[in-house]
Amino acid sequence: MATEYISARFADLDAWATLEAVEAMYEGQLAAVAAVRPVLAAIARAADDAAATLGEQGRLVYVGAGTSGRVAVQDGAELPPTFDWPAKQLVFAMAGGPDALMMSAEGAEDDKGAAVRRMAEAKVGKGDVVIGVAASGTTPFTVAAVRRAAELGATTVAVANNPDAPLLAAAKHPILVETGGEVIAGSTRMKAGTAQKVVLNLLSTAIMIRLGRVYRGMMVNMHATNTKLRHRAEVMVAFITGCKASDAARALARADGDVRLASIMVFGPDRDMAEAILDRHKGSLRRALAEIERLERREGTAKRGAKRARGRRSP
């Protein structure tokens, strides 16, 4: 197994100067990031399919054990505050349960039955996207969960660091990131873990982009829950609409901090109308603002026509 390879280069690592050891590990981290490049197209395909599957009601289900599971949970946990992804549409299947996030539960990764039960408890099925992560690609818990999810009709994605792994074979979208051996043999929290985090960053963010939760490179669906984020929200509304910061702040106050609603309300609609426009376009601020622009052009044309008509009637 490639991730378990013992490199002769690092046989005396413990006798090296600390700086030399750190430099070697740093090189490994850079190599891990570079290993993601060959699978960018696979990540994009998975993201497009996932977005189409999720629609408005589907759930993202993250599955893993040990380091891979913690990396997966970390990615999913960032989605509600960053993109306003509903907590009810987020499921975690961590081998060993929530306690394994803080304390190692190594034996739990072999429990196939627990994985199958977790899929049943969560009522995983069509419309859900299940993402399984395992450096080895052989973790029984993760493989069993992804296989069962596929049988239940979910769209499945697998991220692994070893070729020909059963986890990759179990998923509709296999993403193989070949990071090779670790500086410390078998310590997949290092190169493999870094590569997994990069893949998940790209995958989940691309999904959110396709679902309309990003506009002009900004996370317009974020929750403005502190001073820093409230300021960021004001900057976004002012940038999007071209209004003054004070007008952006007032619009955000009326919109309870919702950047999308505030951006629409700056152009005149009240909150109810702004919500209706946004709902009509399934939360896409780009499409909502395009409708506002069309309405403004239509009103402008009508006003110019009325003015010309009055001119013709004048003596």
C-alpha cells in the first residue's frame, strides 16, 4: 500500500537536525497539494453532479474514520456559517460516533454493521450526496457506508490516496489523490490528510458555487454573527449595489443581516418582495439582480415612451 511505504530517505529522520526534519515535512506538504492537480476534472464532475442531485432539499453526508473522518467533518462543519447550508441538510457518519472526533476510536473503523446502520438511521437515499474519505481506501466502515448509500440511490463520491482501492470502486465519483509514502511511514494525517482537505475544500466550495451560494467571488449567504462579519456584509452589499456604506448598513438592518435580501432591497423592493424575487430564483442573487435590472429597463422604457407621448400632445 503506497501510503504505508517506508522510505530509506527518512530512515535516520529522528537523528536529523530539527530544521532538516521540518524542511522534509514541508516538502511533503507541497507534494501533497501538487498531487491534487491531476484530479481537478474529477472534482469538477463530482461537484456538478452533486449540485444537480442536491437541489433544494438534498443532504450532504460525510463519512470517514480517524484522521480522514475528522478532515471530512471539518469540511462539512464550515458550510453552515460560510454558505448558510442548512444544518438539517448535513449528516456526519464518523466511525465511533461524535466522541471519536476528540479521542481515537481505532477499532470502530472495522465495524461495517455500524456504517450500514448509520445510513439507515439517517435515511440516506435519492437526493443525498455521500462523500466517503479514507487514505487507505480500504477502511471497512467507510467502504460499507458508501456501498450502502449507493444501493439506496444516493450520489456517491470517494476520496482515497491508494490506487485500486475498494472505496474508489464503490463510488460513482472516485477521486484518487496519489500522495505516496509519508515522511513518517503510515502517518496519513500528514500528506494524505493535507491532500484530502484540499480536495474537500475544492469539492464543497464548487458545489456551493453551482447552487448559487456565491456571487462575484463573495460568500453572500454567510451568517453575519459578529462584528467582523457584519462589516464584511456591509462591504459586500456596497460593492454589489454601488451604494454608500450607510445605505448598505440600513438595508442589512431591514434584512436581518441577509446580504442577498439587502442587495435587492437597495434597489427599492421591500423585504417581502425581495424574498419573493429570491425565492423565484431559488436563492440565486445573480438571477435575482438580473430580474431587477430587466424591470428597471422596462420601467425606464415606459417612462421615456410616456414622455414622448406627452410631447406629441403638447400644442
